[in-house]
Amino acid sequence: MSLIDNEPHSATVRAEVQCDVLVLGRPEFARCLPENSSLSYAIMRGLVARLRAADRQIESLALLDVYGRVARALLDMSEEGAEYKLIRNKVSRQDLAKVVGASREMVSRVMKDLEERGFIQTQENGSVHIMERLAHR
């Protein structure tokens, strides 16, 4: 994936037995692509972005508690604002529960706690302001 999006490697591989390894650098990889490599790269960057998002989701489900999963999901849904991150569209507790793998009741408790502690502000129109202190935790 790093050949395509210039991001850090998402995994490390270790051989169990001695083996030969082929290293393919970016220039060599580019030469393997068809003539219209800009289109190929655009498609691959989209696929890599989706794969990295899936990796983060799997990591969240495996390693974070419900609070952490809700916070990460809110941050992933948000856009950058001047003083805070913003989720413009209303997100139901049920939909959020499906994303984080928890019950709607638990997500409601977490959201209430995040709001009481000043990490988020839920607006009347359903949008959510994510305060900077949650974004930097």
C-alpha cells in the first residue's frame, strides 16, 4: 500500500524460515503499470484508502473499549472546522452502535458522558461538534 499512497507501512512481515525476498521500489512499480498510469494510481489510491480505513476499523474493534470506538467513529465521521470538528448530518445512536459493535443503549450512555464532560456538543439540528480536546486524545 505504501507504494501507492506514500503512507507508512500498515504491517510488518517476519519470515518463519530463511527465504529470498524481492523488494519492489516505487520507480520499478510504476514501470510495471500500463501507459495510463495516472488512472491506475487514482483507482489504487482509492482502494488503498478504503483498505486503510478497514484496517483502522478492525483495530478499533479489537483493541479499543466502547468509549474509544465511539470517539474514533465520531472523529472519522467529522470534517475539520475552525474551532472544532463537525459532523453535519444527524447520526442515529442505532447507526453508531452498528459501526462500533455495541448496543444502542451503551452508545447513548457514552454519548451522554462525552457531552457532560465537554468532549462533544450535540446541536438541535442533529449535528455534532467535536471539541478539540477529544480530537487530541
